[in-house]
Amino acid sequence: MTKLTKIVAAALVAALPVVPVTAQEATAPTEAAEPNVSLQSDVKAYKETTDADGNVSSELVEPTVFTPGTRLSFGLSYENKGNSPATDVTATNPLHEAVQLAPDADPALIVSVDGGTTFGILADLQVADETGATRPATHDDVTHVRWTIAAIAPGESGRVAFPVIIR
Amino acid sequence: MNTKVLNRSLFATLTAAALTTGSPALADGISAGTLIENTATATYDDGTGVQTVDSNTVVVRVDELLAVTVTSLDPGPISAGPGEAVLTFEIINQGNGPEAFELTANPAVAGNDFDTTIESIAVDTNGNGTFDPGVDVILTRPETTDVLQADESLTVFVIVTVPAGASDTDESDVELTASAVTGTGAPGTTFAGAGADGGDAIVGTGGAEDSAIGSLIVGITDVELTKSAAVIDPFGGTSVVPGSVVTFTISAAIVGSGSVDNLTVTDAIPDDTTYVPGTLALNGAPLTDATDTDVGEASDATGISVDLGTVAGGTTQAITFDVTID
């Protein structure tokens, strides 16, 4: 369980969480033991405020503006509503062609640049140009974002997110 | 969770976001009204096998960004005399949705030597880049373009009158402003529901309007003709007697900062004289008498004619020809 908590926490820090995670010990199964994972997608905007001392702070708010160039946070909240752990969890989020992964996304984020066939961190991926030559993939090339979680304990929830910019 | 790490992560995000905000609006941004749908899918092992679960689908509609640029297409100040002059501008819809723009021409720009009078604003209907009266449609007030698609450009002409009192080399600027019909204002101003497909319209970084200056410079040019004669008589003197040869010189001085077009100098052969064939010359260079490819022609019956074409101010052209006294 220690290992699980560490992984979840790492994913959260990397993914700009707003919902604190609550890792609970699995409760003893009463009836048939089965996990039940639910997913909730959301989109948030970054709201910046500057205080009297000139310090800028940011928070995630309900988005109101969707113009080209706008930065948004695409989030995915998960929760295991069942009564046993869900293991080998892989959540995949295809990117709509109207958005691109923001350049300041976590470098450790697992992504695909080939339509979801292969996944890896962006720095390890290549794309082929028109001439067949390959070049290092950029944020603009990302087609899918993926998170892997070894296990989600019963009652455990969290949120992962990635920043995008409307093209 | 380590709060310190989280804060630092947020700060890094902020810095990047601030940079993004400062960048100019993307002219080739995704079209207003586009629906961006986002759904995630997860797989997991429940102990009996792999289960798949989808998230809900979040849908957002791309707003219409209101942005426009105006540029002068004139290569420099337009040379103009008193009367009509035409300034050429290009309007580009830099937003991501269809938008019309109201045009305003201001003749009273600070620093002007004189102000022109705005006569009309016309659209380059036939797309040839040149104002064609009767062809290019003149806009009626309030002068408003047709709806321009995202990234579409439009050439417009501002037709002005230069007042009679303008002096040579005086300069004047005319400012053309294009404003989004949906509205203008501080960047980020939202016009709810006024965008493409019922989305919002948002004022871009340029305030949804732009201006450009077109310039005029007055070039008043006059032609001053001076005719002189030199006589050589058959005896080596300068008496005007039958058989004397008279060399006429017509000096055409072009005065002013501009230039004159289609300048043709003609002169008749005086009565009781006869043109000496082959004596017509321009600035010392012989011209043939025949009506041919060179600029001069001459005959006893029709006199001389030299087509100087376009001549710049500040130059003098000398035409010479000989006659004999009958």
C-alpha cells in the first residue's frame, strides 16, 4: 500500500491536482468483491490574480473564454466506488484536433504522437515528416495523453490533468 | 502531499500562462463555433478480467475572436495635385470567424500641412488593386465591409480631394480605421452570444480595431515654353533675307516637384518659310522627320511635333529645327 500511495501522489504532483487525494485502506469485502471505477472529465481555466505586492497567483476556475490561444486544463477525476482494488489502471485521453498540449505540460507525462499506437514521454518520441525523415516530436504533435496507475483502492479518488492551448 | 512542491508547480504554470497571454492572436486559429469534445477512457483489472470505462464528454465551443489589421498598400506618399487622389488600404480579418468591419477615414491627422476632404470609401470590387470609377463599389454610410471570413483580406480605396490652396511639396496624412461590427473595446471584452454559431465574441489583443495611415504629397508642376531664333544669311551674316536659315529653339522647362505626363510640343512652320528636312533634334540628338518609332515628326505642311512623354520636374528639354526664308 505504501507503494500505491507514492505512485498516486507522484501522479498528482505531476498533473496539477486540485482535489486532494484520500488514500484509504481497503475495507473488508462484505459481499462480492469487485471494483467500480468511475471517471469524470472536466475543463477548467487558469485565473491569474495579482495581489497588492505584485505577486501573481493562479487558480483553476470555470472557463468562460474559448478563443484561439486560450489555455485550458483538461482534467480527469477518478474514483473507485467498488469494494476491491482496481489494478493496472490505464486512462487514455485523445486530444481533439482543435487543441494542442501546452508546452509547459509535465515532461514526464505519457503521450502518443501517432494516434494512440505507441506511448512514451515526449522527449523519447519521434515523428516522420513528409520526406520520411524523422524529427523529435513536439507538443504540437501529441494526439493522446495517458496515465497509468498500478492500483486504485476502494474509495480512493483523485484528479489528473494536463494543460492545453486552443489552436 | 508536499505543498511546497505543488506551489512551485503552480508558479511554473503561471509563468508560462503569462507568456501565452502576451502572444499575439493567432490569425490561423481554429474556427469560431468549432466544438471541442474531450472524453477519456480507462481500462483496469477487476480481478476477473479487463474492464473498460468511459468518462463523460466535455464539450466546449470555440469563441469568435474579434481582430483586424489595416495596412496602407501605397508604396509611399501618393503624388497628387489639387483635385482627386486615391489612397489604397488592405483590411484583413485576423479573427477566427466571419466578421464585417466599419470603416472610418480621418483626414485631420496631427502634423498635416493641410487636410484633404474625404469623398468616399470604395471596395476593390474587381480585385485589380486599382480604383476603377463606376466598377469598384462605393460604400454608403456607415461605410461597412461585407462579412469577411477568417483570414480574408479586402482592398479598399479612400478617395479624397486635395484643396486648391495646397502648395507644392505640402504633405497630408489620412487615417483609415476598421472596427469590428460586433463590437470593440478592451481586449477580453465579451459579447455574449454574438459570435459564430451562437458562441461568444471576444475582443482580441488589438481591441477589435486597427488603423493605418496613407500619405499624400502635393506635386504641382508647370511647363514653361521659350522659343528663340538664330539667323544665318547666305552671305555669312545674320540678315533676314530670302535664303537665310533660321534655327528655332523651343526650350521646355518643367518646373515643380512632380512630373508631367504626355507632354507633346508642337509648332507650325511660319508662313513664307520652308522646313529644312532632317533638322529636327531633341537636346542635340537628331530625330527623323517621318512618323515612326522615334518621338519626333516634322514636315513643311504640318509643322513639328515632339512627344516627350512623362517628364520629371526640374528638367529642361530643348527642341531645335531649321527653316529657310522663301
